[in-house]
Amino acid sequence: MKLKNINQPLTHEQVEVINRIIKKYGNEHSRLLEILLEVQSLMEGQYISKAVAYYIAEKMSLHISRVYDVISFFSALSEVPRAKYPIQVCESIVCRVNESDNLLNQLQSLLGIRLNEVTYDHKFIIEQVPCFGACDKAPAVRINGKVYGPLHSKEQIKEVLNSLE
Ligand code: FES
């Protein structure tokens, strides 16, 4: 499920999802980074809009500056829309021994961008993330919550990219 992420009042669905994530982390201020990362992963454009940031601050009884401090400190978080398809390349051990470096290089060469860069049409960004629990598909990528793998050859990678409208 991808949630619309616009600078407008939040929908009931968005509020429910954010509430669920905050509750999952026990409304702990020390878990703010994890909360923001999880919320962001469910937002269209993979970013924390102003409306979302303010809602989280209010819900967690935090000053809004605390939320923005975390967003600006961690490069994995963004206040502006990033890309329609964030390609998350696993950088953990099982994928690494299965040549995730080669997968990363192939992606960079096919898309003409480097790590954490966005394509000119805002369609793709390549990121590295820790294990997302798909080690049986190593080397794997996750795109908007869906796992693709194992991806060894250029053809397999191209097939995945071409399947994304
Ligand atoms: S090590 Fe890559 S998904 Fe687990």
C-alpha cells in the first residue's frame, strides 16, 4: 500500500497508519528515527511531508524542531519527494557474498546514476539498506516494499526495471 504524501491535511488512512507505527514503537521518543523511516517507506515519493512531520510531532508530544533535526541529520530521510521507485540494494552479508556489489554496479550503469542520486525524470533512486529479510533471494533489491531477486545478470536487472511503469 502506498499512501499519498502531499502537503495537505492527512487522510484518515494516513493517520491510522502513522498511529499504528507510533504505537508499535511505544511512542518512545528514542525511536523517532525508526518511526520516521517506517512512515517514510509507506509514503508516495518516499519522503516526510510537512503535514506528516507536524502530525508525528503532535502525536508524540515533541517539538517540531526535534522531528526536523532528525530528518535533516539522517540522509535516509527526506523532506522532499525523492523518486517513484526507490531501489533499495541490500548491503548485508548474505547479499554481499552473493555479489550485491555487481548488482549495484549494474544498476548504476543501466540508470546512469550513482548511489543516492535520482534519475532526471524522478523515477528511480538507488539506495543501500541493511538486510530486509529476503536472504534466500540474495542478491536482492526491494522496491516500494516488493522484493526482487536473486539478480545476478544484467538481463535480470533490466527485466525488473522494465517492469516498472
Ligand atoms: S542479507 Fe540481503 S536480504 Fe538479507
